[in-house]
Amino acid sequence: MPGTIVGKGAPARCRRKQSARSETVWRRCCGRSARATASKEALEQILQVVRLGLVAGGERLPAERELAERLGISRVTLREVLKVLQDQGLVESRRGRYGGTFVLPRPTDTGEQELRRRIAEVDIEDVLRFREVLEVGAAGLCAAHGLTDERAARLREALAGTQEAPLAEYRRLDTLFHLTLAELSGSPTLTAQYAAVRATVNDLLDCIPLLVRNLEHSQRQHAAMVEAVLEGDADGAREMTREHCAGTAALLRGFLA
């Protein structure tokens, strides 16, 4: 598997395909809801989308009218939210024919000190346990209930995206793979909860380096998870997913040891 993760960058056509595949998940994570009527909720939802990498660094957010409609807020409120994100260095506004609001690349491998600062703001053990419960449950549901041919193809495509990813894109496409698995469980509530906890996990993982050896091991686990799901092996899917989540937890704890 060496060489399948590290590359010089995803070609434009690959990025377009990934963007299209993430659209359904994007809508799940940032859909219009009765709660999203204030700037605080809107800010949290856009932050979640950025942390999940559903809009990659350098890519443009949806147009103001569309984004305001998804969030259930006015365009005036949306502009206030975007101003906050711009002040935080997460997005930038560009004018002109190809202008709009663009997501800025997120700093990664920021080190142990930053990791400790971020972990101090969350209950890390609760986050990791909740992630495991949701993801193990999603994998078990997918395997137990089975996937249609179209949904199975989506899962295979998400897996292939991680296998073909250049190193700089790996974490984003890995997130999309796991979000796809959650969504295919058939529970919108599980999907939304998983998106929230995964955004928190990503905020922590961004502080530590990507190690190719770890990624290759992770890829083998991904492939085993997908195989178990597609074969209808619910116990196997749950066990492999639990092992995979344990690996992420051990990685974070290892950097804090």
C-alpha cells in the first residue's frame, strides 16, 4: 500500500468527484433546521463543516443566498457569521467574477502544546467513547440491514478515495469515508451526532503529524470494515470498527504521554 497515500496532490477531476460525493453529507451536517435561527448556531454549523473538511482548504463555500437558506438565517446574519470566521483566519472573502467566501487551509501538525490546550477544552475520554459507540453502531447497522447496490457503491467509492489520497488530503478524505459509513446506517440523528463528535476529534488530530506507517495500518482496517459490512457480517464489522477507533484513541493518548 505504500505510494497510495502519499502523492503530489489530488487532480482537479478527483477533487470535483470528492466534492460531489460529500454533498449529501454536507447537507446532513449543515441542513436547515428550526434551531439554526441565530448567529451562534450558524457559526457552530459552519465551523463543523470546516473542521470536517467537507469544504476543503482553497474551496469556496456555497453562495450567500444558498448558505443562508440552508442555515435558516438572513443574509445579514450570515455576513456577521462570516465576518467572525474571517477574523479567526478560517475563511477569506474574494471579490470579482470568481469571488466569494473561501475556506483557508487549516494549520496541521501544530504540536503537543497546542494539542494539550485543545484537550483541556473537552472531555477527551467522553469524546473518544462517544465516537466509538456511534461508529461501531453505524457499521453494525450497515452490515445487519444490508446496503443497496447504489449505497454499497458509495461506500466503496469513499474507501477508494482514502486509498488514492495524497498525504495532504488524507485526513479530509478519511473523515468523508467515516461520515459516509455513518450516513449509510440510515439514521439521520446518528449521522448528525457523529459529524459533531468527529469534528472535535479532527480538531485534536490536526495537532499531530500524519505517519505513513499508521495510515497504511488504518487503510487495512478500513478495507476490512468495508468487507465485513458488504458481506453482512455485523459482528465482524463492529469488532473491526472498534479496533480502528481504539487505534485513534491510542494515537492521541500516546502524544500526551
